[in-house]
Amino acid sequence: MQTQSIDFIKTLFQSRLTTLEHLLTSAQTHFGNTDSFLQQRIVADMLPLGTQIAFTCNQPRNISLRCDNKPANKLDPDVSSLNQAYGHISNTKELLTGVNDVEDTKLADITRIDLGQGMYIELSGNAYVNDFLIPNFYFHMVTAYDILRMAGVPIGKRDYMMHLVPLIKQE
């Protein structure tokens, strides 16, 4: 298992939240100033776009709270307005920015994750990041991307991988 640093985790989540914000802005441009597209979903039994945004934000939000010795605190999954969606992204980015002076040894601490129905798992900090947070973050972000693509928003891989755009070179 790869050992991450707090700074690496902050940078990763900040840049990908900027991507999520870009995807949401692209959808807003495509659909206009309507909130109804936040209720789009791929199939009936999947959660809608607005919930995918909240769940994407929950991952960096909870590592930020953990670094500040505060309990996990999930966002309201019923995201029905653009203001609420942008607010979740902005507030999560602010939480990440506020993570300062945290030793990487914090990632050695054991984290308990309640799974509901009386079930839970306990993971070391690095396992929590690598095996829980990052996979969940990307699952919900990709689902949000897929919902937008399915709904006809003109986005592509470049939009999803926009964190690499500044590194592109021309021969």
C-alpha cells in the first residue's frame, strides 16, 4: 500500500474538486440556470447527480475534519439547487485549505467507518485514504461525469483530466 502525505492528499482533492466544479459549470452552461438537471440519474435505482456531488465532497471533507480532530460529518445528500452544489464544493475546498500543520503521522491513526446497520470497519489512516476515501471519491465523481455525459453535456476526457492541461507541451 502506498503511503500518502497530507499535502499530497490536499493537492489531489483540491484539483479534482476544481474539475467537479468545471463539470458542473459546463452542465449549467448546457442546461441554463435551471436546477432540474441535478435530479438526473443513470438508472432509476442510482442516486441523482446532486447526491453524487455531495458524496464526492464527503471524502475530502471527512479527511479534513479528521485532520482537525473532528468527527466525520456528511453533507446533506439532497442537493436540489446549483447554489447548494457549488456551496458544497466551495466549502469542501475551504476545509481542505484549512488543513495546516498536520503531521503525516496522523495518517497512522486508526479510523472507524460506520457502514450502517450496525456494521463498521477500522482502517489505518493510510488504508482509510487509499482503500476508502480515494476510491469512493472517484466513484462518485465518475458517476457525476457519466450522468452529465448521458444527459448530453458536451464534456469529454479533457474536461475530466483538466488537472493535466497545464502540463501539455507543444512540439
